Amino acid sequence: MKKTTIHDIARELDVTFSTVARALNDHPAISAATKAAVLETAKRLNYQQNKLASSLRSGRTNVIGIIVPSLDTSFFSSVVHGIEKVMNENGYSMLLYQTGESLKQEQKGIETFLQSRVDGIISSVSGEVEGREFYEQISKRQVPLLFFDRAINELPVPSVTINDYQAGFVATEHLIKEGYKHIAHFTSDQNLTIFKERFRGYRDALQQYGLPMNEDMICKGRLSLEFGKDSVTRLLEQEKNFDAVFAAEDYTAMGALQVLLERGIKVPQQMGVMGFANEAFGAFVTPSLSTVDQQTIRMGEETAHLFLKLIANKDFYGTTPERIVLDPILIPRHSSQTVEPR
Amino acid sequence: MKKTTIHDIARELDVTFSTVARALNDHPAISAATKAAVLETAKRLNYQQNKLASSLRSGRTNVIGIIVPSLDTSFFSSVVHGIEKVMNENGYSMLLYQTGESLKQEQKGIETFLQSRVDGIISSVSGEVEGREFYEQISKRQVPLLFFDRAINELPVPSVTINDYQAGFVATEHLIKEGYKHIAHFTSDQNLTIFKERFRGYRDALQQYGLPMNEDMICKGRLSLEFGKDSVTRLLEQEKNFDAVFAAEDYTAMGALQVLLERGIKVPQQMGVMGFANEAFGAFVTPSLSTVDQQTIRMGEETAHLFLKLIANKDFYGTTPERIVLDPILIPRHSSQTVEPR
DNA sequence: TTGAAAGCGCTAACAA
DNA sequence: TTGTTAGCGCTTTCAA
């Protein structure tokens, strides 16, 4: 079945194709009669606009590209959910690209997006190592760019993030106020601002409350259940003097929690545990896992709204990039709350 | 900055633009020298192919459209993860559309995809009520279509699903073999095959083992933690004679589990609980939640592979649709295993 | 209100 | 091996 074009409709009605185009696009200069006739014929012939042609000509695609490390993560899929929802309501479609934390993939994704002439790119970067020059290609081409969660602070790009420093601080402060004094920190070995900031918050909280920070109690690795287990096991076997764990991610915290319980160490009475990200399981485990919520869906929505606001303004690259910083929400649960005095 | 086109490169090198096009597309009939020169100039001028123009002309976009109810669900985001990964490796980009279980959104998504001239559509439908004629638009236009997880069996469309009947059967059978005799079933009120099949499996397992099915013990509603809590509470308060719950979804099972524990009912000794979907939390709760794994990432990969295989064949709509059915994997955990005899 | 015409940037068939 | 030519289907300006 050959596809119907505006020419087919024009032929059918004995008008020119530009009249048809006007009718279809709600152009003001068109008689109600022809418009109705065109719409009727379009429907009858099963006409469907060719966005490729229209975009090629007009220079707008109404498509934005989204780059995330992976969708197989509740955090990112949840943010993407929020972004898509809002963008969709505003007439945009979404091209999606997963990088798997690989810089090369990230570059490939951006190239594809640029070639597809997306109207904008929203990205959460893969690790801030060298070789990010390709982001400059985006600004060179004047394509609106936004970061969410993981931004490159050196670049003048608008972003929506949460205050990871504050998050690290309040998480640690909470543990301190609950009476824990020797708090270990499990974090990522990835070179990402988010983790450095959480660490900085942890460090400053200890300092502010006059507690010493012990380098031995900082464990870095690939965040995961296993890493949490291994790290806490190592600390225990080295007989380090610690009474709480603050992990930069919930699965890691969960691993620690499991080992502690297996070994008969009482949580929260003997040891406090604090995670990060508010994964669904945290509320269900026993003891329930204290954590920090990152407002994922809200982050997605804010990102989309900021994007829409910024592209409404002609001169995207002429204005100082707006950076929205969301507040993290501390979720204290049983793994860190000592009901009885110790 | 004006965008570079093949014409700019041609002018620079004093050749025609078709020579440039050939060089860029690795056409065999081109001298090594010109090719090198073109590539060098292209890079120097920051050339980037315009896919809109290329697709418009060639009739292929290398884009596929994916339709899911929501990404804010570990199941769908995980499957999409798998699909994107494989499709990306094979040179496809992915347009994403969430329906929020709304038929109208689903139709809108499909229309957008068709207008964008995607090379194929992969969809998980929103509820099999009336008004699905728009799917016929897809076949009319000869656009390859695939279903995953939620298929419309009446349509001759290839699909990748899991055997929900078998899943319902083995889950129930497992409970029976563990000694439970009065098994309640909590399921969705959505009119979806997947839930009807799980229910059918449940019913047949009871029958096969000579256990009566009691209509009072079938609860239908919007699957959620709350629904699980409410349902089990109601059964308890009505003093129904039941000793196990098989929920068609993990959060629902979790709700039931929480209420049981709160009321001091021992799981699994007094009551067995079985979920569905293998959500992350199931492994971490106490007692850990028995469930059925749906092989999400594998489902995504299989879907992508089937799609690639089918479009390699010219005549997509001429061949009988292949339906791949994956086996569910029973994951027995503590919530259903009575270690000691009862 | 409608028509005519140009062209977005590319692919691909045919000719030289 | 390279050039010529004709569109793909639409938007948009100018003219009638």
C-alpha cells in the first residue's frame, strides 16, 4: 500500500498541495470549507504526515535525546519516566540511549542524536574522566543541552541535581545524633562528583561534631551488594573500631546489613546502617533500612520543565545556565534508630 | 554556525556532491585518494550527516518505537534495557513512549511512531479492551510489529512472552507440595491475558491436586502493597479458612506478608506467601519472599533478536508470526518453605 | 483565500 | 571513477 501524501489529497480535491498543507497545519488563511474537505479526505485516505519531510524542511524535530548510564536501575528509569511524561505532554518524543557507563557509548549516542537533529539533549554523564570534548560539539551546534543528577560542573550547562553534599551531611549527622561515633563510609571508586560530594558531606559532618575521620574506614569499590558484604566483613575481621556504616548506595548498605545480622551483630543497637537512594526494598527489610531519598520522579519532571522553559527562550546559549538543586530527603528507619539508650 | 552539508565539502574539494556522498557512504566505486580527502575535509568542517534527509530519501530510519505502560516499574524498565542494548548494537535508535495504561496514549504513541516512519514497533499493550483497531493501521502500513509480555493473541503478531499459565501453575503447585491446602489468590482487575493465565494456572493446579477452588478466596483489584494488605486483612477478618496466599505480583504479596507478620501469624509455618515478578526486595525481606522470575532482561534481548531476525526477512507480513514463550523460573524462598513438618 | 515555486540535504539510477 | 539528474514530502515565501 503506497503511502498517502498531501499531493494525493490535493489531486482528489482538485486544489494545490500547498492548500492541503495549510489546511492540515491549521493555517489562518484558509476557508472553513476547504479545510473540512481536506481533513475529511485525509482521514479517508489514511493520510499520515511524514515527520521526516516536515522536520527536514522546518528544522525542528520535536524530538529530544536522553542519555543515561542504564535503565536497569530504579533511579534512572524513574527519572526517565518523569522526563518522558512531561515532555510527551508537551508534544515531544524521546530518543533513548544507554551508555553502560562507557564514554565511547556516550559519544556515539550524542553523535546519533546530533545526526538525528534532535531539538535538545538531556544527559546524565558516565564518569568524569578525560575526553569529554564531544560535549562541545553540542554547544557548537547550538543544540540545547541539560544535565541531570550527574553534571559536569566545569561546563556552562544548566542542570538539575540533588544536593549530594547536604545528603552526605544529613545522613552522617543523623547517625551521629543517634549516638554512633565511629562511622565507616562505603563509596564508589568511580570518579563522579555525586560520590565525592556525598563523601565531603560525610567528612564535614564528622568534623563539625568533633569526630575524627579515619582513612581506614573509607572503602571504595563498585557499589553492589557484594561490595557491601566484602567491605563490612573486612572491617570486622580487621577488628576496626566502628559502630556504623554509611553506604553511598542502598544495595551496598544492604550487603553490609546482611553480614552484620548473619554474624549476630544487632542493628541498630550495636551497629547503625544507612543507605542511599531509597530503593523499594529498604522499607521492607528487617530492620528497615535508613536512607536518603533523591526525589527521582520530581527530578525528571523538573528537568523536563527546565528544558521547556529554556528552549522557549530564543538564546539558549546566551543566558547563564540555570542550575536547579533539589533537597535530598532523609528517611530515618530502624537500621539507624536506637530506640533504647545504649 | 551554519551546518555543514555534503555540498560544502564538495565545494571545498572541487568535486560534485555525489562524489562526496559516495565517499561518506563507503561506496565501492570511489578512489582511495578522493575518499581520504573527503573524510579529512568532513572532519575538518565538522560535518555531520543529516539523518532526516537521508531517511526521507532512502525510506529507512533505523529507528524503532517502543511502547510500554510505564518505565517506573522494574519489570518494564528492565525489558527496555535489554531491548535497547541489543538494538543499539545493531545500529538502531529507540523512540520511547509510555502509555500509563491508557489506550488513548497508546494510540497517540503509535501515531507518532508511524509519522516518524519508524522501521518497526515493539509494544506491550495497555489492557485488552475494545478499540484496538489502530493496531491494524500498523499492518496496513506494513510496519513490522512485535509484542512482548502483554500480547494481543487475536492479532497475528509475533511476540515474546513468558508462559504465565505455567507460572501460575508451578507457583501454586509449589505451595501445594509444601503442604498448603487452602490457597487464596490476589490478582489484578485489569483485563489482561497475563493475569488471566496466571489465574488459570492456579485453578488447574488446585484441580490437579484435588483441592477445591473457593471463589471467596480470589481477590481482584489494583495490584499494590495496599491491595495486598487490604485483601489479606479482609480474608482474616471474615475468618476464611486459608493457609496460603499466591499474589500475581510481588508488592501485593509483600503487603499480605506485612499484615500477617504484624498480626503474629507465622510465615511460612502457619501461612505460606508467594509473589510474582522477582522484585529486588523479595530476596532481602524476612522471611524472604518466594516468587516467580520473568527473565526480564532476557525477554528484552529475545524480543530485539526476534525483531532483527524478522525484519531481515523481506516479507514480514507474509510469514506466520513467530511466538516465543519463555519459561518462568520458580524462586522458592522462605515465605513458602516449611522446613519443619507442620 | 489559493497557487506557484523554491529548497531542506540526501540517495540512487543513469550517463559519461 | 565521477558527474548529472531526479526526486523523497514537506514548509514557506511571494504572487495572484
